[in-house]
Amino acid sequence: MVKTDIVDLVYEKVGFTKKEASDAVDILFDSMKDILAQGEDIHIVGFGSFNLRNKHERIGRNPKTGEEIIITHRRVLTFKPSRILRDLVNQR
């Protein structure tokens, strides 16, 4: 499923025009991106949670040469599905 499929679902189920459905989906995704960029987590009841985690700097190895390299500090985004979503996916 891609973004246009989501727009089509909103168009069919809510009754918006295609433009309104596209705008609504864009606003939702843009809002989620802004919230995550500010460092806040997103919790959607019945769906799941988008969480930011800090990963500390660490030493890694180049698998080809075996040379040690420094992997810099970074933030990663994780998604944890709710129990409802997890159970629904496992039923099919």
C-alpha cells in the first residue's frame, strides 16, 4: 500500500473529494513528521506507538576489511504495534 492508496480509502470511506482526501492525508503525515522531529513520541490508541530512541556512539567493524570504525550517536525511530493491531495481524 502506498500513499495514494490511503488517499483513495479516505476518499471512499469519508466522502471527501479527492483533493480534500489528499490534503487530509498530507496534513496527518506532516503533523506526525513535525511531532517526531521535535523529539516527541506518538501514541495512537488501538494502532501503536512511534518512539524515538537515542543510540550512543559505539565501535563497529567494516565486515569486508575488519577495520574498526566509530558509529556516531544518532536517534532512531521505532514502531511498536498495539495489542489490538498485533492480534488482528496474527489472525490472518
